[in-house]
Amino acid sequence: MAALPAGLVATSGQPVRSTCPYCGVGCGVLVTPQADGRATVVGDPQHPANFGRLCSKGAALGETLGPADRLTTPRIGDRPVDWQQAIGAVAKGFSDTIARHGPDAVALYVSGQLLTEDYYVANKFAKGFLGTANIDTNSRLCMSSAVAAHQRAFGADLVPCIYDDLEEADLIVLVGSNAAWCHPVLYQRLMAAREQRGSKLVVIDPRLTPTAEQADLHLPLAPGSDVLLFNGLLAYLVREGAVDFDYLERHTEGFAETIRAAQREASSIPKAAAGCGLPEALLADFYRLFARTAKVVTAFSQGVNQSSAGTDKGSAIINCHLLTGRIGKPGAGPFSLTGQPNAMGGREVGGLANQLAAHLRLEAPEDRALVRSFWHSPHLPSAPGLKAVSLFDAVADGRVKALWIIATNPVVSLPDADRVRAALARCELVVVSDMTETDTTAVADIVLPAASWGEREGTVTNSERRISRQRAFQPPPGQARPDWWIISEVAAAMGHGEAFAYDGPAAIFVEHATLSGHAAAGRKAFDLAGLAQLDEAGYETLEPIRWPVRADGGAGERLFTDGHFQTPSGRARLVPVQYRPPAHAPDAKYPLVLNTGRIRDQWHTMTRTGRVARLSHHLPEPFAELHPADAARAGVRQGELVRLCSPWGSMQARARLSAGQRPGSVFVPMHWSEQIARQARVGALVNPAVDPTSGEPEFKHTPVRLERYAVRWQGFALARERLAQIAPWQVKVRYQDCWRYELAGDVAVGEWSAPARTLLGAQPDDDWLEYEDRAGGSYRAALLRADRLIGCLFVSADDRLPDREWLSGLFATAELDTAARMNLLAGRPAGTQTPVGEIICACFQVGRNTLLEAITSQSLTSPAEIGEALQAGTNCGSCVPELKRLIAEAKA
Ligand code: SF4
């Protein structure tokens, strides 16, 4: 078994330059490790993605570190084993399965969280040595429609824009993108530029998101109608003569049929407006603005991609830019914003089931021959493998019998997630590599502990094609190892040691760069030939660099400036597209449309951000955002618990009423797992329909029914240690010095004292304070040990419960003083102190009530004035849209 290379941990005493592991903005960070195992993390002023800025998630990275909850030992079943045994078991399981059933009976399901080096090795292992194209990635779930649209239009998966374009544009159109929460630093950059140059912002989104609130125009289109809206724009541009015919003639093909298709479908503004459910005047304003502005960037994200028509939506957007020649120029172009930190890197190495490495084509014999000879691989599949949803279908019906899941949590994140869990439970061999226990490790046969951010070395590529280093600054805990090492060891155990004899990630990166150079032959955009000679020192000190990186030293050039594309003809293709309704329409039984997405302070399934107290306060519970009219129809009030049911599954969540929600639609965040909340995995509801071209699932459009979840009691517990499951509704929230549990049940509990003592772990010598009003359904108890608060429980028949903030603060004190002890069961200090309310500013923990009070009493009129008064919004700036909303609310 190969040893890990030395030098994984920087020891210079200087801050370590690395990259944030969350979203596709790819912000640079400076990390200073602390003696207690944590680290101080600040934005890297030199990094061209963020110039020193960080959002709330990036700013809290240092608090995600530490060995608590980490997987540290390989295990087979429940049995801890050493690496040799674990590697041997995985290799034997895969070898035996291939011998009995052929290579397509095995599969890998990987992640946009992987570093490029890990991704490269995983793809080489699957396609080159297992002999199957059954390797897909969770990036399938977020941007594969954009990839397919790029390939159709440009002949390759090439993103035309760079971040500077957002600052140089006079009009920015954000489609299906809540950038203020999902790409916060990029959003701050574009808002700063808007302030300076007066550019306009248009947001196209069914929901009034924090991003849409700041827009000059918000178009709350009917869910799924984007193709119609952009076909309408295309037809309008033709009618208004805003067409660059010279560009069309010289650099494109397919424009005549594309124009005809758009005109057929959306021949007038009234027709397009009716189809999109928008006021005609509003749509006309947008069309006019687009037609009259030369420098337009249309940035799109999951709201476009996560659809059964996602590829067509991407094409409809790209068509409008090609029609006007607004591409390959500063401040103009269609711009896919990737969700994950290394979605782009995964695409470079061919991490999707229908790709080969280095932007080569699986279906092209000459491309396969190049890769096969470069890898010296015994065989290479000639047909695409199974895309994510189909892959899990194949697990469910037994075609795939051995599956290795790396750095992702499909039991939470895939559509029809209960079926995914059941499929994995039946699968003959499920191997999971991850950093913590997840809902997916719970159904694994073999679990492998992986190194995580700060412990591993490699590169990631952000949304603008910029490659940045992630650098290690601490060793992995226990026996955790980097993914490239684990995969290479399994490959070696299966007899392929020579092809995977890497002595570190630098060697892998150089191999990847060399292959890209062969594939590009100086003619293609994805080209890292200029990095193929890097030595260890060069890799260690690699500065952020945008590809292409040519052998002659040229780097980061703007794409398509010469109007040349990577299609066989060299011309970009306009693709005629037609509106198709979402796969499943609402009906009488499921009358609402479920839309899923992200919230400001959490990332994916919360395996990392869920460990940080200050990120847990903003939106601590799974929630369903409802339009007040829909809520009223279901008899649901603000803050009540609701049940959402779809034909595929059900979940429970807290109702949040918002007039910004489109009537008939429900928004639910994607983050909560069974590890954190019971019955709150929204993936269980999501329909498994996919885009026929990209295979991307339709996360934005599932018919659902809303019901009031009639609880008999509700309450919360605060405790120093984690508590057992006791309630049908139970949500765990990380606080600074304790855990908070929100609880509710639909069966009355006759007597609370005994279960409360058991829950909080009361010992005979402990102090037990208790208050009960059986008639009123109220119960309160607190457990103290040597005057130290160990836990407390508050239960009520309704939602009249004390604020959690004051009580949670008592866990910071070693001994409760008399006053605190006396007020403990009241749940608040004596006097009339107002609770701070829901935390809005995560950096300085400033609550909604505090903000509203200050805005009113001090007549504050801008986020800057709030910042001066309370510091809120002055660090990462992620809460600025909400501060603006509170100012408006206070004024109203
Ligand atoms: Fe990380 Fe935030 Fe930057 Fe995204 S915007 S890379 S989450 S700091």
C-alpha cells in the first residue's frame, strides 16, 4: 500500500492560500490555523474571484474544522477495519461483480465537491480500467443542462463569459438565479459595479427572492415558461431590427429556422406574456431594455437548468445572444453560473457519464483511441453510461450491483429520494467515501473516511474557468485519506497499480494537463498544455489561472472573440426550441407547484455548514414558503407546521408566509437530512422526471398538496449533549454552547416528567426544576449539575414558547447565578427585554427585532447606517438585501 506523500501540511507560519469549498464563485481564502485545531479564515485580497470578499459561509469556514463527527476509520458493516482490509474488500467486490455480470454492473457516483485530481482519477478508474461509463456526478443535478446547451451551440462545453463581464455589462439579466444567496460574492461584485456605472438588473424568477427585490425589473414568470419568454424576446428582436445579420451570416448557422420557430410560438408580446403569466407591459419593458442595450450578460443558474426542458431553456437564452452578436465581447454573453466549487473541473476531466476526459467525446472513435493510448487502458466504453437518475433506477432494478458513492449524499439530494434509499438498501455492494456520517453512509456496506477541506491538496475550477489551488493546512483526522489515494489503492488492488502509481496530486494534475494538451492540439479552448511541465514547486505555488493555458504561455483568453466556435463548421448553432410544459402538471389532488433551492447560510446537505453555530440561526428549521392565499386556503397560519405530499413522498416543515411567493407555488430548501431533521428531506417529494438531453432532474416543478400538520404539543429542548429522537417532528440546530431541538408531536403526552428526565439524562444527584400546567398543556423543566445548566425542555399545547436565545446563552456560563436560576423556567430574564429575534446578520449575530427597533428609533435609512449603529452587514455583506427589506418593512 502506497504511503501518502509528505508535506501535506503547510508549516511556514504564513497564512495558507486556499479556495472556499462551497459554491462555484471559487473565492480565494487566507487560512491561519489556530492551536485549538480551528482556523482563522479571511478573504484573499489577491484572488481575482473575490478580491478579499467572503460571504457568510466562507467567513465561517474556520468554525467547520475539528475532529468532532468525522469519520476516522474504515469500516465494513459495523466493524472497524484497517485500510488494507477495506481496500481489499472494495477491490474484491468490484472484481467479483464485473467477473459475474460484466463492467456495466458496477458504477461510481461522485461529486462536484471533489478536487480535479480526485475527479480525474475516479474517471480514469471507471472508464479506463473498470471498463464502464457508469460514472456520474451530483453535478448532473445542477448544471448538466447548461453543459448540453453549450455543446449544442458552441460544439463544446465552453462558458463564454468571465466575471469581469458582469461588471462591464450595462444590463444584467439573472434567470432562475438567487445570486444574492447562492453566489453572494459575485452578486456583491455586480451590485458594486451597478452602483458605479448605473447598469440595470433584471431578475426572471417565479419568486420574489432577495435578489429579485433589488432588481430594476422582476419578472415573476409562470414556473417552467422560460423558453416561451426567450422565444418571445427573439421574435421581438427580429421585429425591432435588433439583429446583427453580419454576425449571423459570418459566424452562425441555423438562424432562419430558429427565428421561424420563435415567431410561430411567440409572435407578439401579448402571446408571450399570456404564456408566461406576466403583465404585457412588464414583459415589453424587459424586451425593450434588452433590445436597446448592447452590453448584456444573461446569467443563468439552477432555475433554468433543473427542468425537464433545461437544455432548451439554455438554448433559448444563447439564441438571443447569438442573434444580436452579443457574445465574445466585454460585458456581453450568456453565462452559466455553476453551483458547486468544482462543477467545472469535473466537466474538464469527463466526470459526467456521457463525457470522456479533456472535453473529448465518448462516442468518437478517434477521441477514444487518444485517451486509451494515453492511459494505456485495457478497454474503454464506447457508449455513454447511466446518468444520475437512471443510474439509481439501475441500482433499484438490480442492473447495477456494486456502487461506489464518493463525497455526496444521494439519499438526501436525489429526486424520489425514498426510492433511492430503498434501492441502496437492496444493492449487493454499496461503498461510501465521505468525511462524516450521512443519510447515505447509513445504508452503506463499506464506509471509507475521506480527507476534507483543509486536509487535502488539489485544484478546483470556478464558473469563469479559473483554476485555483486548495491547499492543506492540517492533517486528516485518524485514518482519513484523500480520495485520489483511496481510488488509486483500489485500482492497484485490482491489478492496475502501474496506471495509478501517483506520488501526489501534482503528478495527477500534470497528467491531466498533458492529456488536455494532446486533446486540444493547440486548436481547442480547453487546453492546459502550458501547465503540463509543472514540477512540485510550481504546483505548490500555482496562482489562480483561467484556461485556456496554451503551450506558448498564453492564458485566460476571452472565448469566441474571433467568432470561431468548436463545431465542425466553426460556426455557432442557433437551435430552434419550443416550449414544453413541465413533466408533471398540478391537478386537483396535488394543486401546488414545489420549487426547491438554497438558503443563504447553508450548503448542500449541511454536513459542513450545519456544524457552525452562527450559520444555524438565520433559518434554523426546514420551512415551506407559501403565498398567504394558498396558506389561508389550507387553514395554515404563519409559523405552523405543515405537511407537503407529492405522488412520490411527503415531508413536514414550518410555514413561512410571503407575499413574494407566487400564488400556487411553494418553495422548500434542499438542505435538511434525516441526520438533522425528521421527515424533512424535500428530495423525497421531488419528481424523478429529467431533461431528455441532459438528464438533469426537474427540481423546480413537482405537484404537491399542502396540509396543516395538526400537532397536539410543541416545544424545544436545549442541551449540552445530543439528545435521542423523541418526537415525530424533531430538528437539531447547532448553537455555540448547546444543541437546540425543535420538537412537536401529534399524539398527546399525558405525563412529561419521566420522559423529560430520561431525555435530558437526569441523575439522582442533579437539580431538577420543573413546572407543569396539565390543564393548559404546558410543561417546563431544567436540569442543573453543580449549578451548571445541562439541559432544559419547554413544551406547550400551542406555539407560546419563550425565545431560545436568552436560554441558550446560559449554557456559556459555568454556574447559573441566582437571578438566572429564578428566571430559568420563565425562559426570559426579569423585566421586559425584547428577544433579539431571528438572526439576520450571521457575522455579528444581530437579530430581526434588534434591527427593527434600531431602524425605527434611530431613523436608519440605509444598510450603511445600520452598519454604523449595529455592525450588521459590515463584514460579509450577505445580509444586506434583508437589511434593505427590513428598512422597507419598518417604513411601511
Ligand atoms: Fe464561498 Fe461564499 Fe465565495 Fe461561494 S461566494 S465561494 S460560498 S465565500
